[in-house]
Amino acid sequence: MTQEKIIATNKKAFQTLDIEEKIEAGISLLGSEVKSIKEGRVSFKDSYVRFQNGEAFLLNLDIGPYPNANIRNHDRMRKRKLLLHKNQILRLMGKVTERGYTVVPLQIYLNEKGLIKVLIGLGKGKKLYDKRREIKERELKRRMEREAKYGY
């Protein structure tokens, strides 16, 4: 049984993208960033993965300042390197060059060894009718559960 502690989840990514593949990646962080993430001071707003020179970088991930770090604090929106195998990077780069694919962070969590990991997802943007169908199915499911519970 794994003892992973989820720190933050990117709910917007699941709403706007149809996630086809999920990959666990390590992330290169500074000490004040690690402490700040463990306190939950992280936001996924508009964050994405970009590939440069055969490496993967996480951009626009907002990690709030750690209050006890004084002058040694980190830059909130700096570019952070993702730690992936070369074949994973090449495969993701090939998919991203295809039309409509994007790579975004889905979760940040502590794994069983206490290391901070990022779950990244490869997905395509959903169409408006896909989103509407998903909402309709969710509402129908809730209504059925309510009727089964209360006997309406």
C-alpha cells in the first residue's frame, strides 16, 4: 500500500483536457520551495510543460514564498526542471508536435519516500459539446443516486 500525500491537484486540467496518459516526474527544487510546497503554498494556475534542448521544464507553477527563508527565498514563478528519462521526454516531444496535444501538471504529491513528485498528463483539449455531455452525465448520476438513497 502506497502512502502518498497529495499536496495539490489541478482540477482545471481535468475539466478542459481529455487526459490520455499520465507520467510521474521528479522536480528540481530549492530548499525554500520544498518547505513551501509541504505547507501547501502551490498553485497550478496556467502552468504547463515546455521542452527545450531535450529537457522538460515546468513553467508558471506558482510556489509561494516560505516565510522563514528571509533573503534566501526563491522566485515564485521560476522555470523548474522536470526529471524524466530521455525516452519519456522524446516520446512526449513527439506527441506535443502533433496537433492539439499539450502536457500539463495534474498533481503534486509526496511519495512514500518523502520525495516531491509531479504527475504530468498528456492530453487534448475538449470541445464544448464534450464538456456539456460530461456535465449532463454527472448530473444524471447524482439524480439517480439521490433517488436510490431517498426513494423519490
